[in-house]
Amino acid sequence: MAKVIIMPDPDDPGLQGKVIRFLIKNILLIVLFAAVFLVVMHNVYTIPADSKGIVLRFGVISRIVDPGLRFKLPYADQI
């Protein structure tokens, strides 16, 4: 009876190699997604239910906002 020896494929990168190849191929997409996520998260704010918010655009009063979840322009608005 002959023994069958199964040799690993030298061209198979394995799981770790596949993950690394995926990250390298999609690194620009991942960086872009992370940057958009950070910009959105830093520009979301809430006004409590018993308050009003004053939006300053470049240091000048722009508008008064009602309570709730709001978005602001990056680097232009202050609340």
C-alpha cells in the first residue's frame, strides 16, 4: 500500500497572506472611509432639550438652532 503525501501549494499565501493582500489592495479605500468617518464624527453635536444653540460662523452669529442632533461645517462653525 502506497502512502499519499499531500504537499502544500507553494503559491497559496494562506489566510494571513490573503488578509495582507486585501488590505494592500484596499488601503486607499480604508483610509478614505476612516477620514470621512472622523470628519463626520467631529462635526455632529447635540443641543439639550431645554436649551437653544447659537451657531457662530467665523466668529459672527449665524443662527440660533433648536434642540436635537445637528451637524456643523468643519473649521467654520462653533456652537
